[in-house]
Amino acid sequence: MIQALAFYLFAFVVVLSGAMTIASRNPVHSVMWLILAFFNAAGLMILVGAEFIAMLLVIVYVGAVAVLFLFVVMMLDIDFAEMRAGVARYFGIGLALAVALAAEVMIAIGAWSTGPIQLARRAAPIDARVPNIQAIGNLLYTRYLFVFEAAGLVLLVAMIGAIVLTHRQRGGVKAQNISRQNARRPQDATRNTRPVVGQGVEL
Amino acid sequence: MISWFESSLGYDWAFFLATIIDILAIALPVMLAVAMIIYADRKIWAAMALRRGPNVVGPFGLLQSFADGLKVFLQETIVPAAANRALFLLAPIITFTVALIVWAVIPFQPGVVLADINVGLLYVLAASSLGVYGIILAGWASNSKYPFYSALRAAAQMVSYEVAIGFILISVVLWSGTFNLSGIVTAQQNMFGLHINGYIVNPLLFPMAVMFFISSLAETQRAPFDLTEAESELVAGYQTEYSSMAFALFWLGEYANVILMCALNATLFWGGWLPPVDWAPLYYVPGIIWLFAKILFFFFLFSWVKATVPRYRYDQLMRLGWKIFLPVSLFWVFLVSGVLMLTRVGVGS
């Protein structure tokens, strides 16, 4: 009963906030709706018993990716009128993309639910007592170890690539030299003097 | 409690009702603790600055926080004309809520925890990564320059230190072999047979305990890392435009977060509800009292640091996070997992 209520609540909010992400005019509001969608998707995952994936979704997407989105979007000065004019022009391409994605999802689900993996899974369900993290870890670090490492390498290359592409040496930057700052002692910066009255101090 | 309600309501609603009562049983004492700890904080600073601190309202000024609360409750909530109204009001609510939801997984005694989930520590990470939204939104929605600078600083700072915190937590998880906070606490019992409860006597995890303490200062934006509300540069940072209850929610959320970080320090490295020494008579004292004592100890450290340490420069803050904490904690994950590989091969697989 409560599970059904929770499911419909999460599902409804996911769809609604997904739509609002596109529909809202203010880009910051869009990001906030997107975050809400992530959250409710995490809720749906908890309902199907994938609590590890749900937590990762929140940590990675809400905690890191969406913060960076928000960071960028916040600082943009967007001309809303111009953006709305663009919607009509790209509507056809957008629609085509959406249709293609929807078709792919349907084909994937159809193939999966009648394919050998799902049939085999029905025959041998995963032991419910094994926690999620352990089940994923057992697979990821044994059978799929090389795929997992390869995925890590791809990410590493992407990260290095992003740094290489955006990093440039700029002249005239006043960088802090921490070791020099730490090496500075009070006696280098101050001096004790005993000035004679009426003579002043020469520095 | 579930079974008590179950007789009249059926399991689902009994669970629902019992959980709500449990939530209140945790959240209300936390709020009371926040009120008292603000008072304690002010008293400790005052003592360190050779002042008296709050001493007028009630005996020893004990009711000061309640008087302040009543005052802000009666004030008018002012929303600046140029502000984004919805997000402006949403921001303090997010901060406050996020500060409270993490308490769901903190174990107070053996078996006394609202949600004994096996991804407890990930839940803590997930919830604490949300804390930054309250501040970013407050800064942006205020539509005012100092709050906005503060929001940018907060976003960069919290994201940077979360990375280090993540790695520190991973080394703890590796050692205890579980993400469940109760499991982590029981794994700390009688460390190495030294009759001391807590990872602090573990030479591999002690540096992580120190780094976690410093990172938790940065994560809660306490001094010396309180650059988001550096009053000499940014007026009051992201809270500048806030007044009355909205301001109070930020204030309460901040302190609830501080207590939470103290509780996490206690739970992850200092044995949580276990007594500090593994000696049978000490176990007669209820676990919640040990936990509470440890929280208060860490809170004293937080106040002490705030009263004595000067504020970091922003580049120093970033350097500490990215160039020191991140490499060291990353290396420590390798070190801990390497040691465990050599000493515990095949255990628990």
C-alpha cells in the first residue's frame, strides 16, 4: 500500500520535474527541477531494492554534477527572448531525437525482457540476503574487472584531455609561493629600533 | 513500537506512524541540543576571550537561545525586491532539512537507530553533499553581490573537501568492511586487543581521524574555514539578505550540521556509543551517554578552534584541500587496502 503510494509519488514527480526542466524559463530553475528529478529517480531505485545505485545517483549527480551545472548556469546572463526564438527552429531535430531515444528504450526493454539474460535471471534469482554493494562488488572486481578498469582508464583520459584542452599558461599571474611565505620569519619583516626623541626613524 | 500500532492499523501504517514518532524523537532533542550548543559555543568563546558571554536571560543566561528564537520568530521576513522569491525562501529550508535528515543513520546505542541501512555511510555522503545547495541558492536568489561571492566560495569549498572526506571514509569502510554505521562502531571495539575502543589507536587510521576533523571544520564552514561568511570581506556572506525565521533556519541548520559532524567524528573514529576503554563496568553506562560525551568533546574542539585560529586565505584553503588532503587521503586508501590485502586475505569474501 505505502510502496504503491511511494512509487506513484516518485514516478509522478520524476515525470513532472523532467518536463519542468525543459519548460521552465529560468535556467537555474531548470537545474533545480533536474535535481528534483534525480532525487525521485533515486527514490524509485530504492523501491526496487537498488539502494547502492540510488545513493550513488544522489552523490554523483546531485552532489557533484548538478552543483557544477548550477555553478555555470548561475553565472550566465541568458537572453530568454532569444532562447525562446530558438525553440521553434530546433523543434524538429529535438522531436526526432526524442522519438529515436524512445524507440531505442522500447527496443532495449523488449529485447531484454525476452532475451536469454532475463530468462536466465528468472530461473535463478539473485539471493536477496546478499547486500547490494557486495553483489555489485563481487561482479565488478572479478568477472568484469578488465571492463571496469577500462572504464576507469577512459575516464582518466577524458579528465587529462579536459585539462590539456583548457589549461594555458598565462603571464602576469601573481601566484602564491607558499614555501617562501612559510620560510619568512618575524625578524625578516620587523626590526626593533630605539629612536631618539625628536629624530624619527629611518626605514 | 511497530507491533504496538500493528494490532489496530496493519503493518504498513503502523510502520509509517512509528517511523514518524521516531523521527520526532530524534529531531526534537537535536533541536534542543542545537539551542543549548549555541549557548555553549558563545560561553566558550567568551571564556577564551576573557568575557562573560550571555548571562542575563535565565540562570547563567541558559535561556538566551530560546529568547533569540522567540525574537526572530516574531520578526518580519523581508524578501528583497530583486530576489528570486521562491528560491530565496527555499534555500534556508534546504539547509535546515539536510542538516536533520542525516541523523536518521546515526546509531545512538546498540540497535537504537532510525534507519539501520547497509549503505549508511553513503547516505551520509549523499545527504551532506546536498548541504551546498542551500548556500548556493541563498547566494544566487538574493541577487546581491556579497551573497553571490559567498555562494561561489561555498560551492568550491564544499565540493573540494567532500572529495577528501569521501576518500577518508573509504579507508574507514575498508578497515571495518561495512558501510553500516553500527557495524563500523562495533568493528572498533577493543582495537588490536589494546582495550581501547576506537580507530584512533590504529596508526593507519589516526591520520585519517585528524584529517576528517579538519575536513569537517571546512565542510561545516566553521572557523578557520568560514570564508563564506567572512565578515571583513563579505558582510555576512550568503545570509546577508536574510532576516527573521529564514535567517534562524540557516543558523539552526549550521549548528545542527556542526553537531552532526561531531557525531560523525565520534562514530567513525572514536568508538561511537562504545565507552572509550574496553572495560566491563563502563558498559553499564548507556551508550547514548558515551556518544553524547564524545559529541560534546568534539564540539568543544570546534569552539576552541573557532576562538583561537585565524581565518585562512582562500588560496590556502584550496591548497589544503586539493594539494594536501586529496593526495594524502587517496594514498591512504591505497595504503589501507594494501595492508588489508596482506593481512586479511580471503576474509569475509
